[in-house]
Amino acid sequence: MFDSPFDFLTLVLAIVAIIFARKALGRIDLLQRRLDAIEAAGGAAARTAVPPPLAPMQAFEQTLPTAPSITPPPLPEAAPGEPAAQSEPAADAVGAAPPPLPEPPAPPQPAPGFEETLGTRWVVWIGGLTLALGGFFMVRYSIEAGLLGPGVRTMIGGLFALALLGAGEWTRRQEGISNIAALPIANIPAILTAAGTAVAFATVYAAYALYDFLAPATAFILLGMVALGTLAAALLHGPALAGLGIVGAFVTPLLVSSDKPDFWSLYIYLAIVTAAAFALARIRLWRWLAVTTIAFALLWTFPCLACGPEMIVPHVFHVIAGFVLAALLVVCGFMFGPDGDGEEIEPISSSSLAAYLLGAMLIVLNSAHADTAMIGFALLTAGSLFVAWRAPAAAAAIGAASIFVFIVFGEWAVRRNVDMLVLPGGAIPGIGPSATDGSVSLHLVTAALFAAAFGIAGFLAQFRFATTKVTVTWAAAAVFTPVALLVALYARIAHLDRSIPFAILAVLLAAAYAAATEALTRRGERPELSPSIALSATGALASLALALTFALDKGWLTIALALVSMGTAWLSVRRPIPFLRWLAAILAGIVMLRIGYEPRIAGDAVGTTPIFNWLLWGYGVPALSFWAASHFLRRSGDDVPLRIVEAAAILFTVLLAFMEIRHAVNSGDVYYASAGLTEVALQIGVTLAMAIGLERLRLRSGSIVHNVGAILLTAFAGLASLFGLLALENPMLWWQDVGGSFINLLLLGYALPAVLALLLSYAVARHRPAGYANTIAAGALVLALAYVTFEIRRLYHGPVLTRGETTGAEQYTYSIAWLMFGVALLGIGVMVNSQRARLASAAVIGLTILKAFLIDMSTLTGVYRALSFMCLGIVLVAIGWLYQRILFRRRTAPPLAEAEG
């Protein structure tokens, strides 16, 4: 292709020249942009000072080493008599450096390939592991071969560890990475140092556990020194070594065992390790290291709790020391911790304090509320308030502290619930502690301090902080803690009985929350205070409800919470705070859960009087409260809280009716195993009546809850009628005493539901699909026809319909009664012009015809058979005439006029 090598060389040089020319043109474009920037900065003077553009060859030559620097020529001196100051601005403009151009973004680094990963990382990791295992296997081989004595083997292991540590330090210095910047994850000095610390750890443990060269205390100290040294080396060698050190430090106490454990030495050692780990985490800002340290320290609390309550003081020291170290080094914005981000809640800052609070709570519970444990828990709780007051990053710890306080006092309330703790005449000697013994006194004093501290600090925090999350956290703790403590003390001392002193305390607490609400409302220009105002108002309402509960008998708590829900809904109208609407819904949900726990509300004290018993108050008052609450909430729109309250109102109304019916029918036993015809009939009738009411109500409110509630009640009534009235409780199938001739259970169970179903079908007509209304009307027709049939059966057989044989006269009566019923429906349809009634008449008459040909023809004899068919024929002819002459009379057209002419 090429005649000579020179031709090929010429082509190559041409290609290279083109490449360099393109690069030169790029550099020229860059210079042109810089010149434009200088002209824009310097103005006209700068433009006169710029030299003419370089020739292309000169530009190419200057771009080869570095970019040229453009220096404008000096300005001419000022003329005599002209002020020199006039030339200074121009000189300054020319001499000013041009604005730097933005650096082009660096191209993304390609991901390391398999070969690079294998050669730079995996080999280093495997090499470090191999070094450590090599030391272990060398010791094992020397033991199995008997080459060296235990002392020599231990010494060799120590020397090997020192050699690895020395190699790690030497390579670190050789690589020149002694600063505290983040190091690569597969750094060779770090791997060597980690292998050395692992060998040192194994050597010390072997000297203690295998050869008994070291006493437990000495081994403990040496292992701790290795672990702490590993943490210190992590400052230079990265996080992997820190992880190895922290694991080794917290595992050391498990490896060194003793017949007489010294908890003081253990917890002092753990405090030193925790301090070192927190300091390292603070210096390097390793959040994971702080979290790991807290987790290990908390785990060390659990096995030590099994050692009995006699070692409470060291346990308390452990959690207090960890709490103090976390507050000093971990909490952001407090003392020596990292800088805080304004008033933002930082998870690790809050969870670190909460973890040690959890440990203190566990110590209190495990020690049966010993005084020392209670004092330690109180100190940590107070410390949480102080730290969170100074550092908003730890504000979430206030919520945890509030919950832990309630758990401590709630457990104390149910731990020893001695019935004779407090009696009107005083405690009986020898039966349980008195109300003034040390434990009760300490808890009363501690509870009062906790309530005051959380309440006052939470109120003052509203004026100290401006972030909504922080202020709401403080406000929630200020409301929840005093109320929860009051309930716990009431349960422990008053045993959930009437207590006027506790009622007075609840009223005082309500007054305090009301005052706080007014004080915060006066500063309502701050929008972040709105949830806090809502919480304070809720605390006032909840305290008033508790006052009613404490002052009255059992069962009033449900009523009180329902009234609080109504009050909260009313308050949401006066104070349009969105949280108040949700609070009313939450209270309604709590009341609904309460009835799931005990449907009788007041337990065995329901009473036996029909209607006027505890069910009327336990379900009636909440039902009225929720209906009123839904009325208040609807003023501000339709949302989820409103729907929850509306659902609660419907539920309590239905349950009130059902429970009262069940109570009245079963002589006060609402847990009776089965239901009879009376109960099923009453429940279906009440359900249909409530469905009619909801259908009317939904037309005015447009509520989806009222809509769905009406459908559900209708479906329940239909299923109960089908499976209850017509199957399981059918008096024609099962033995049942229906009562008198006309005023009996048949009237209640079939006639009344038929009328109510008919009214319901008219209530939904033109407002729901036609099929829905026609289905309800068909159900009403079936119930009405069943009533007519059962009533005839009652006249022939007495109150028990299953007795006796069916005679011909009875069969004839059925036919005549059905026929009359169909004619009556037809007459009604004609008078009110109701097509539905006429179709129902056709259905009944058609059923009568079927009965005549299928039953009467085979069972009736003599005059009854003749009369049956004669009457049926006459009625059918009359119906035909009625339809022809009245309903569908055809108007004949007038005769055509004859054509004139």
C-alpha cells in the first residue's frame, strides 16, 4: 500500500500534526475567553493595553510548555500639569487579575476492575489474616510437637506481635500517611497493626487461660491495655482497627473469669474503655463507633443484673458513668461533643442518653425498686432534662425519659397490689406496708419531683426553643408525665377505688394545665406553639376526666374519656389547631379499645334492671359525646379525625341498643351463650330503625361514614333475617313458644321488621340504585308473608307451631290468606299508584297459584279443594278486569269522518 517507509512516516506525522493543531486551537479558544474576561473587567483602558493576537504558530509554540501570561505594557506618564491620579484608575484596571474561570469537572474515575480489586484489597486482607493465623498455628504446632516450653512459646508469641506492630508502624511512616485523614480500607500498615494486636490479644489470653502464667487481675489489665492500644492505633490506621479494638475491649471480661467477680473493677474498666471509644469517635467523628460502644455497654448491664440486688451500687455506677461520658463526648452541642445543627434533634445524641436511661430503669425493676436504684434513676432523669435543656439535639431523650418514668411507677403500682395497703381505719399491722413506709414515701417524693420537673421544664421550654419538634417534645413530656404518675399512684395507693384526695390532685393539675394553656395562647403569634397549646389543653381535659374517675365509682373512666373527646372537639372550634382534631379521634379510639377489653364497662356491677343500668351510662353517654364531637368537628371540614369520631358514635349507638336488648332478654347476663327469637327480632328491628335514621342523616351530612354505616346496618339486618328469623330461630322448624294469639313474638319478629324494611326501602328510593331499594322491599314482602303464614299456623296449632298435623282447612286458609294479601297489595298499588306494590301483589298471587296446583290439588279433598280453586279463579278474573278497565284501559280512537262530497 505504501511505496516506502517514508510514506508511512509522513502519514503518521500528519496525523500527529492534526492532533496537536486541534489542541492548539483549543488553547487559543481558552486564551480568547481569558482576553474577553480581561476586557470586560478593565474597560476601554484594558482594551488599548492588550497586545495584538499572536500568530497561529507562535500561539502553538507557547501552548506547548504552559499557558502564556499576558502582561499589559506600562501606561505613558502623565503630562506636566495633569494630575497623576487620573492615570491610577486605568493602571489599576489593567493590573487587576482577571476573574478565575471555573475549573472543568474532573472526569469520573472508572470503577476498579476485578484484577485491581484482587491485587490491591483482597490480597492485603488475606495476607493480614494469614499473618495472624500463622502466629496461632505456630503456637499450636509448638504445643503439639513439644518443641518449646510454655514460657518460650508465650514469649515468641509476644515477640511476633511486637514484630507485626513494628512492621505496621514502619510501613506507615514509609508511606507518609501519618496524618488523621481517612485511609484506604485495604491499607497495608493498618492490616499489619490489626494482625499484631490480634496476636498480642491471643498471647495474653493463652498465658492466662492455658498456662496459668498470669493472675486474673494481671490478665485483665494486659488485655485491656491491648484493647485500648488498638483503639489508640485506630487514630492512625482507620476504622477497621477501631472496630477490632472495641470488640476486643468489651469481650475481654468474658474471657477472664473468676470465682469472685469484682463488679467495681469490671465497671471501672468498662468506663475507661467507653471513655476511650467515645473520645476516638469524637476526634474522628465516627458515629458508628459511638453507637457500637453504647450497644456493648448496655448489653453488659443484662448479665450483671442476674447477680442479685446486693450489687446495685456498681450497676448504678456503670449507667451513671456511661451517661456522663455520653453527655460529655457524644451529645451534639453540649460540652465536648460535636457541633449541633441549630435546634434540630439528632438521633444519636438522644438515643445515647436514652440507652443509659433504659439501663437505669432495668436496674430499678430488677432490684424491686431499691432506694439506691431509684436515686440513680432519678439522677439520670434529671441529667436528661439538664442536657436536653442545654442541647436541643438530645430533646428526644426527654420523651424516652417520660416513658421510662411511667414504666417504673406503673410496674411499682402492680408489683405488690396488697388489698389492705390503705384502709379507712389505717393499714392492718403485719399485712403489707403502710402508706408511709420508706418505699412508698420515696416513690411519692420522687413522683412529685418528676411531675414538677417535667411540667415546669416543659412549660418554660416553650419560651426557650423555637423549633416545633423540640417544643412539642417538651410539651408532650410535660403533659404525659404528671398525668401518668397520678394514675400510677392512684392505682397503687387507692386500688382504683374512689379517692377524693386524688380527685383534688387531678383538679389542681387541670388548673395548672389550663393556666399554661392561657399563658401560651397569649403568645399565639408564634405558630410553633400551636401544638403545645393543644397538648396543654388536652392535659387540662384529661386531668378533669381523671378527677371524675377518681371521685366516682368504677366504669366512669370510659365516660370520662368520651367526655374529654367531646371537649377536645369543642376546643378545636375555639382554637383551630389541627392536632386537637386528631386528639379527639385518638381519645375516641381509646374508648373503643376499652369496650373491647370489657364490654360490660363496669364489670359485674352492671345491674339487673332493664334499660336503666350501667350499660345506659357506659354506652349512652359516650354515644352522645361522640355525636356532639362529630357535630363540632364537622364545622371545620370532613377529614379522617371526623370520620373516626363518627364511626365511634355509630358504634356506641349500635352497641348500646344491642347490649341493652341482650341484657333485658337474658336477665342481666350479657355473656349468655345463645340468642332466642325475641333477642334476634329486637336486634333486627332496632338495626332497621337505625339504618333508616342514618339514611336520612347522610342526605344532610354527605358523610361517607354515615353512608357506609347505613349500608352495613342494612346488610346485617338482611343476614340476621335470613339466617336468624327464617332459619335458626324459625318457629316452624324449631320448638318455640310464640305466645298469645295476635300479640306475640310473631308480631315482633316478622310483622315489625317487615314494616321497618318497607319504610327503609322508601327511604333509599331515588337516592340509591333501584336494585338496592327493590331488594329491601322484597325482604319486607318475604317477612310479611312469613308473618301471615305463621299467624295462621298459630291459630290452628297454638303457641308451639311445630305441634300437630296440618289439616285441609289449614291448607285452605293459607291459600285464602295469601290470596287476600295479594289482593290487598294490589289495592294499595292502585290507590297510591305504586308499581312496586302491584308487582309484589303479582308475586304473592303467583305464589298462591303455584300452591293451588302443587299442594292444594294433591292434599285438599272435597269442598275445600273446590272452594280453593273457585275463589282463586274468581280473584284472577277480577284482577284481569281491574287491569283492563282501570289500570291499562285503552282509549279507542274516534271514528274517521266521512269524506265530504
